[in-house]
Amino acid sequence: MLTISTLAVAQQGSIVGKVLDKKTGEAVIGATVIVTGTTQAAPVDVEGNYELRLKPGIYGITIQNLGYKPINFTGIEVKDGQKTTLNSTLEESALALKEVTVTGQRQTGTEVALLQDLRKSEVVVSGMSNDQIVKTLDRDAAEVVKRIPGVTIQSNNFIVVRGLAERYNTVLLNDALTPSAEVDTRSFSFDVLPSSVIDRVLIFKSGSPELPGEFGGGVVKVYTKNSVLDNTTSLSVSGWHRNGTTFGQNYMQSRRGSTDWLGFDGGQRQLPGAVAEQGVIRSDQSTPAQLASAANGLRGTTWLPSLGRALPDIRASLGLTRKFEIGSAYLSNVTSISYSNTREQYGVERNRYTKDVDLETGQRGTQFEFKDTRAVTGVRLGVIHNWQVRLNSRNRLELRNFFNQYGTDEVIHRTGLEEDRQRDDYALHYQSRSIYSGQLQGSHDLGATEHTTVTWAAGYNYVYRDEPDYSRYRYQKQILPGVERPYFVNVPLEGNITEASRFFSNLHENTVMGSGQWERRIMGRDTTSVNQYKLRAGFYTERKVRDYQQRYFSFVRGSGFNLPNEVQLLPIDQIFAPANLDPVKGYTVAEGTKPEDSYEAENVLLAGYVGAVAPLTDKLNLSGGLRVEHNRRQLHSAGRRTYQENRTIPLPSLNASFNFNERSALRLGGSVTVNRPEFREISPNQYYDVANNAMIVGDSTLKTATIYNADLRYEFYPTKSEMVSVGVFYKKFRNAIEQTTVNVTGSQLWIGYQNAQNAYDVGAELEVRKSLLGVTESAFLQRLSLILNASVIHSRVQLPKGQATDGFALQDRPLQGQSPYVVNAGVFYQDDDRKWQVSAQYNVIGQRFSFIGDYTQNFSVIEMPRQVIDLAVTKGVGPHLQLKAGVQDLLNQPVRQFYDFNYNSKIDAGEQLPFARYRRGRYTMLGLVYNF
């Protein structure tokens, strides 16, 4: 029997130290430190620390724990009133390995594991664990990441880190760069990843040689579940009600096909084969037979949505975990299948104002005042299928597969005034995204001492984005005093992208990648792994190929058009009926597609790095190195190469951490990173955004931006599950890439991209994770935990002076998408005995630019703050069943985007005229989870 040593009154010293796992570097909780051959002993606590009090003398010490090889020390001297430090690492016992491998798998999705990762990190990093995710109603990765300090979400799916828009943030899924299914943005769309499959999310905010060199705000690493302790099966089903949508009788949808419920078009919307096989269709180049075939094939009567009853949203997921042993190998599998079918419909007030001001009334001139009704039906099918093979204690393989099929059916009904015309028209927009991401990864400890580790990975990404038959038109009548004019369909003179138009596009993108890293650990001041020096060298290579094709057509009048007036005044679903189609005397089809509307692009990235970790003292740790990236990017459009960049860029980084004690540390980081133009931003292709009534176009003269980053953060860990951190950061940009308005004649809003000569971004972040356990004697309060994080950010941009910017571009303004403050707060109650779990979460962001205007005719648009509160309750019933209920966006405050009329980069009291204003509706949920 062992007895725990106690403090003697006099003539005592002690042996103190840490006991860590040799391989993982984590605390060996429950290990025992014994005076060899006696019963005098001390336990190792949850932090890995121990203290064994002894009389002065020389002792033999044994450290042991179940499943580990015992280790013996001799000649350890204890002096009166002094502490003798003895740190140690324990190695798994080969004899006990079969018994402990299954239960020895590290659980990375817990709150404690997350904080351990943050604490041991060599760089500045923030994160969120699965433990916290399951306590909320967050449905996808977009809603999860906005709870992390300094993070906001734009357009409901794109991430903004430290005020830097989606283009400045690199996203990795299971350590592989993610694909983007967006035509107009660089970012990974976070809404395609269900929260139920997420193990943890980490955002690295300072650079290191091992991290990608292309980021400004942060490197976002999303890990899907891959850890198995037991064989489990779980089924989750929930129903959701959106205020203002669910059970409504006039819900709008386009003509549905047999596969819409699976998230892709079954062919009924696709470009007809007869049209697809022809070349460009022009009235002066195509034969009458070709024109007639095209006109009849383009479904001239399907312009209006169907109206029906909006059923409740449905979300379901099936999760399976399995473990196997084959000889000495341990295999585990995590499989998740998720499905959702959702609907939302709401009204949008959408306006555009001119710079003219009525001198008598003081009112702004109005270009249009629209009342849109927007309906979006979304279907998502997701599959995660991950395998882990642990061949032995030295070798591990992982195979991760992620597939997501996401289809959206958007209908916009637009009414209102545009100058002197009354509008009443529809746009029907269906699109689907297919994304696959797969990685095979390996980790191998080499040599008898296992001081060398080699890791490698190979991956493949595939993206297919289909946008079939995007129809839009204008149905209008002229407003004249005292005269009632009829509505008519605006029929253009030639094919274009907005009038009586059918638009088709598809995007194919294939990416292959490979990486490897060699790490050598060298013994430091003692035998513990935390004091080991580390040398690293590695590489990353990637080849991405994209093919984007678009075609658009308009119904136009034939060369000898002579249909009667009553036909020309028919509504949209009748005017282009087969009886009215004729390539000469009636309506026909003309294609507006230009050669530059499609493009092919390729990017090849070759990166290599060397780095080192140096624990110089018990308190000071340095890490850093050099990463060199060579990137070749080219784009071909209209039969010629319109863009090419070949650059090799060195990217140094240095990080330092100073540990004041076991619970607090100060981190300092500095690095150089880059931000490259995305394919869409350098393409001459034009894309029409119906919702914002804007044309979007690229710029082939864009340059790669260089970013200089500095971080300083203090961290304090009161317990293994608590954290307090406060930090500051600074970023300096050269050639920052910004989305701006384009200086063109006419009233149409054009949006493009431009390099800013100089820009900076500076801010401060606070994060608190606090449990009330032990703070109070109240049993209720002890079950509460609190989370608070807040950021304040300030940025400024200076564009280059010249003919294109003088008197036009806005100078000395914040970065697009940057909020001056972000606040997240959460209160969580957990009663394991009664199986209750309750959470309340709050989020608000400050004013931020939705897009940047100019000094001529386009005012900037700023999104206003919006308070968001979410509530969730979970109750366990018996050993298998959980009931869930909750409300998202309890306050249902409006989304408000206002014009900045006085160019001061904020909305003042007299500037409450909206670019857009709407409420999406309060969202309530009732569901159940059954664990078999």
C-alpha cells in the first residue's frame, strides 16, 4: 500500500517536477512518484505536476503508471528547505500496448483538449471545440467560427478574420487547402460544412514555416471527427420553423425537378442539346432553322415561379463510429451522413440614390426604389467517411473523405419604381455545388529512440458548380401623369445578360496536392519532450486547374418583326410562346456571349521550408524559420493568355513564448505573408448580380499583396478548462487587393478590384472562458460556465494616385468588411446528473463596409450593427434519447445596409436611407437525438 507524503514541521525539502507522455508531451495524469523500495509517494496531477516532500538525504526515485514502462533515478539529493527538480517522460509499455491502445486514443474535440492545444501552440491561435459546438444551435461551420475571437461572417457564409475579408483568409480542411465553389469570391463557403461533423476549429493568427504563406487575417483549420473510443450509432432529426416563412401560402419556387431534393438539377434546366452543340447563336450568322431550334429549346414560357405552402425545415444526420483490431493494428472509422431541406422567404427594401439633392425638400434624387421578395430553398447532402489505422505505436495512417452536394433555388420578385417606370418582374436562379475533398496522411516515428518523425499527405479536391437557366427579365410600364400605360416585357435589340435573358454557366476545378515534413528532436536541458530542440524541414506542392464556361441568350425581335401590338403586350409567360416564335416575323433568340466570358486557369504552387524550435530556458521558447513559395498562375480567355504571374517569395517568421509560470505565458509573433489575386479577380469575365443590381468584372493588372504581421498576446490558464487571454496585433499591407466601384459612364453599378498602395490593420482581442465550479457553494451556479470574447479593430487604406483614382476613388477609409468591434458572449448550464444542458449566446458587430463606393455616382454601403441572441435547451431522457429545442435570432432585428452620403466611413443620424433592409425571421427548432 502507498501512502501520500505530508508536510513535516521541520527539516524537509522536496522533489518537484512534471511527468509527461514521451510521445505526445501531455501530462500522465495519475502517475505515481515513489521513493524506491518504500511506500512514500506523491501523485501526478492533471497538469502533470507533482511534489514529493522528504527529509534531507539522497534517494532513489521510481516513476510509474499503468500501461507505461517504469523509470528509475538514483542519487537524487534533497536539501533542507529546498526544492529539487526532477522532470521525466514515460514511454508506453510494449507488453501493455494491446491493452491500452484502444482506450489511449486522444480525444481532440473536448474543451480540455482544445485548451491544451492552444497552450502548447508555438504561435498565436484561437479555437472552438466540439464540446462547445454541441451546446449551441449552430447548424454549419459558418455559424461556429463566428464565435471565435476576431471572427465575423459576411453574406452568411464567408469568414472575416480581424477585419480582413474572405480573400485574406486561408482555409484548410483536415490540413489540406479547401476548394472554392464560388465564381466571384476566393473563399471556401463555410455553410457547406454541417456542424455535426466538426471535431474542432483552430484559427492561426501568426505565421510559421509550416503554415501556408498566403493569409492576412488567419489560417483557419477545420478538422472533422476521426477519433473513436466505442462503437456508436446516433440519429438526429429536427424540425425548424422560420417566422414569416413556414406554413406561408405564397412561397415561391422555380420549376422543380425529380432530383432537386438531392441538391442537384436532373437535366430539366440544362442548356438544350441542340443549342449546346451549336456555336455562338447570332441572328446574322445562324440559319433560320438554328434560330428556331434555339428559340423553342430555351423554354420561353418558364419565367414565373410556382406558389405553394412552405413546409417546416428538416435536418437529419446519421453518425457511425466503429473500431477494429486486426492483429497488432488498430482501425477506426467515423462516418456521418447529413441532410437538410430548408426554406426562407422575406421582403427586402432595396434602393439607389443619386448625388442630386432637391433644394426645396432637401431629399436625395432616387434612381430606383424596389420592394423585393426573396425566397431561397436550400438542399444539402453531406457525407464524411474517415478511417484511421494505427499499425503500431510508431506508425499511423489516416484517410479522410468529405463530400457535399448543395443546391439552392432562389426566386426574386421585384416591384417598385425605377426612374419613371413601374417594375414587376421575377428572376429565377438555381445553382448546385458538388465538392469532394480527400486526403491520405501518414505519421511515422523513426529510429530506436523515436526522435525523428516523418509526416506526409496526398490530397485531391474536386469542385463542380452548375448554374443552369438563370432567367431574368424586366416587366414594366411607364408612369405618366393622368395616363394609364400598360405593362410590357422589355425586349432587347440583341442578346445581353439582363433583359429577357437565360444564363447558363458551369465551373470545373481539380486540385492535386502533396506535402511532407521531417522533424528531428534533440535532447535539451532534461529528458522531457517540452524541453527538446526541434528541427523541421518540409514541402508543399499543389496544382489547381479551373475551367469556367458561361453562355447567355435573350429573346429578341426577328429581322422582319411584324407581330401585332396585343402580342407585344402579353405577359412574360405568354409572349414567347411557340406560336409567337419566328426567326423573321416573330420573336427569336440571340446570344450575347462574348469570347472573354469564359476562361481557363491554372495555378502551380511549390513551397519549401526549414524551421526550428528552441526552448532556451525553462521560461523562454523560440520558434521560426523560412518558407519560400514559388507560384505560377496563368489565365486564358478569348483565345489568348490574359494574365500570368511567376514569383518566388521568401516568407520569414519568428515566434517567441515566455512562460511566467505553469499557468501563464506571453506570446510574440512576427511574419511576412502574401495574398494573391484569385482567378475570378483577374478574369475579364462579366457577371450580373441581380440581388444587388450590379455588374462584377475582374482586372488583369492586379498584383500579389505582401503583408507584414505582428502579434502580442498574454494567456492565463486558471484550470485545464479555463482561459483568459488579451492580445494586440498589427498588419501592414503593400498592394492590398480591394473590391471597389469601377469608373464607367451610365447609371449601372459596376464593381471591380484594385490594388491599394498602402493599408494597415491594428486591433486588440480579449477572450475569457470561465467555469463557476468552486467559486460558489450554490449547486446551480457551479454548473454554469461563461464565455466572452471581444475585439476592437482599426484599419485604413490608401489607393495609388493617378488618372483612375483622382477625384473618383475613396481614400483614407477602413478595409472592406472590417468592423470596429466584435463581441461574442455565452452562458452555458450543464447538469450531468439530471441530463440538462442550456445555453444562451449573444453576438454583435460594428458598422462595416458592404462595398466601397466613389466620389462620382456610387455611394459606399455600410452594414449596421445587429444584436443576435440564440437560446438552446437539451434534455436527456433515459440512456439513449436526447430532446432538443431552441431559438435562433430571438430578437429578429433587421439587416440594415445604409448609404454613406458624406464619405466619412460611418453612418450618421441623418443618413438612414437604405441600400437594403430586411428581416430573415426568428428561427425555432425542436428535435431529438437517439444514440443506439
